[in-house]
Amino acid sequence: MVKPRFSWSRRQLLGRGLAVAVGAGLGLWQGQRWWGDRSQAAALAEAIPFWGPHQPGIATPDVAAALVVALDVTARDRQELTQLFQALTDRIAYLMAGGALKPLDQRYPPSGSGILGDEFPADRLTVTVSVGASLFDQRYGLAAAKPRHLTEMPNFPNDRLDPQLCHGDLLLQFCANHEETNIHALRDILKQLSGLVVLRWQMAGFQQPDRDPHPRRTTVRNLLGFKDGTVNPNPKDEKLMNRLVWVSRNSPEPAWTVGGSYHVVRIIRMFVEFWDRTPLDEQEAVMGRSRSSGAPLGYRHEEEIPNYQRAGKAIPLDSHIRLANPRNPGMGEHQILRKGFHYSRDIDRAGQLDMGLLFLAFQQDVKTGFEAIQNRLNGEPLEEYIKPIGGGYFFALPGVADRDSYLGQSLLRSV
């Protein structure tokens, strides 16, 4: 029998983490020491709730830094797999609350990396855990419980997928105000899961969060210079999220999936040097929007809903916005909740910048959500400037209801 990879009981960890999170001094002193500004200190102290019917990091407001990490599970049996999910639950709840490292005898390795000091802020950290299709093979007896549409992500016509950047048994999505917080959390979790998982691939992302969140309007721009996320559904609209994002009891999915969501990751390289040499009117025709205002072509304001009954005179028939959402009857059911982060990795062998979009999307049904949209976009003019190179299909587990439960519990007990 493998011993648990953590030394404190779950209740001890949770009690300590929650006590620190509500301490009046945490955000102030930590923020002043790290960044020296009271408003930033308040942001550092803010903790996102972990417990509930859905995992945090999905309908949670966007933050500046993301880190997506795919893992392969090396647990030897179902018992070790259960220990893995229990340890994940304990550490995520602890890290999201903010807290202090446990002091240990100096003859032993320290209890944490120390990159944020001996005490660390919550920093609006969320860690979202999703499972890949490969976890449902014969290793752990889970095949009968696999979500209906959970498969390896297929190759779409414009894809050039790198096998070293695709798929995985598990996916951890870290989001926080600062990238150091994500790295601190990742290292902590990997230490606790030693012997149970191995790294497969990772991708870090960054963005300038929306400065003025408003329906059908955004300040966020992608690395092509255009506004990104204008028509994203409102994550605060609970009825809309229940219809589009969360698996419900009426869904034709295994019962354990209720409260979860299909999680699509796409790493999309953008050929920014080529784009930067493209005339502005051509750029706008490709997108279907004004680069400056974000308004649909022929309109003045970003939030205006375009009328497509004009035979493509203003907004080309093959523009990105027109193909992504042609506004035909019933198109509202194909919406997805997307999160977009920039990535910037390196320089390729041709001396070109390797940067682009870390695309994350959540939906109740991946077939009527992401795949329906992507199939309409196949062959669009934008493909000349972008190339998807990695990612995968995953399923975000339902949330953890209370302190006596753990991530993946409903899955493991279903078969």
C-alpha cells in the first residue's frame, strides 16, 4: 500500500489555510513586501472559494496569468488513483486559500519551494482539474464511465499538432494574478504527487485582464491587435451557464459528470511578422471587425449586433466573426465560454517569433460547442496567419461539495 504523499490531515490543512486566508494582516503585509501597493495587496489577499458544485477557474473572472499543465498518471492501481485525487483536493484547497509553509527540521527538504517566501498569498489562484480520454483505458477500470464525447482531440484541416504538446491523462489549469503564484502551486502539487504522475507538457499564458467588464464589450486584445472575447457569454449569468457550460441532470452523460464541463485546450501559433506586414483593410476583412473600435465592419460600436442580410457587402461572407457565429436560428446553443491568454515561447529555426493564443473553452457538449464552431471556421482566410500546434480535449471534473469530499469522487464511485 502506498502511503499518502502529504503529512497533514485534510482537516488540518483546510483549517490552517482558511484561518490564514481570513487573517486581517495577510494581504496587507504580503502585498507591501512583494509589490508595495495597498490596492495590489488587497488583490493578493483575495481568495477564490474552492468548495461548490462547480470547480473554480471556469466561470471565475479572468486574471493576468495562466499555466496549463498536462500529466500522465503512473498510479499503480485504483487505490493509488484515489490517493492522487485526495491529495490534489487537499493541496488545491490549501494553496487557493493562501497560508504559511509548515516549518520542518532543516535536515529534511523544506515543505515548500519558498519562491513566495515562508507565507504566501491567495492571489486569486484557481486550479482546475480535468481528465483526458486516456485515463479511461483499462488501467483503472473507468472505461464504462467515460463522458460520451471525450476523445483525443482530432486533427482539423489547418492543424499541425505536435505530439509533445497534446493530450494527457490529467490537465491542471492554474490561473492567478501573478505567474509566480502559478509556478509556486505547480511545484507544490508535483512534490505531493511524486510517484503518481509525470509531466507531459505545459504552456504558460498571460493577458491584460478586461479593465471594464461589460456585456458585448471588452478591452482585451489578442496578439494580432484585435479585440478578443466581445461575444463571450456572461459567466455571471447562472441560467446561461447551466444551459451552455455545465453538464446537467438532463444531459445524456454519465451521472457522475453533473456539474462538470468539457474543457478544450488549443495552442494556436500566430504568424505575427506576416500579419504585421498585411494592410489594415485586409486584416479587418479577415476578422470582420474594426481593429480600432472592435465594431463589426459598417458599424460604429463594438457591442452592436451585425445584420448579416447584406450579402457580404460590409462584412465579408468568409470573415472570422461571420463564420464563427452566422447568427442563424439556433446558433445561440453553440456558444462556448472561452478564455484566451497570450503565449510567447521562443524563436523557431527560421528566426520567426513563436507566439500566439492559449485558447481555453468550456461547454456542456463539445460536439455542439467547440467542434460545431471549428467546423464552420475550417478554410477561413485567417488560417493563412495561424496554425494550431497543440492542446487536447478534457473533461473538467464536478466541484467538491464539502470538506468530506474530494475531486473525482463521483467518478471513482460510479464504476
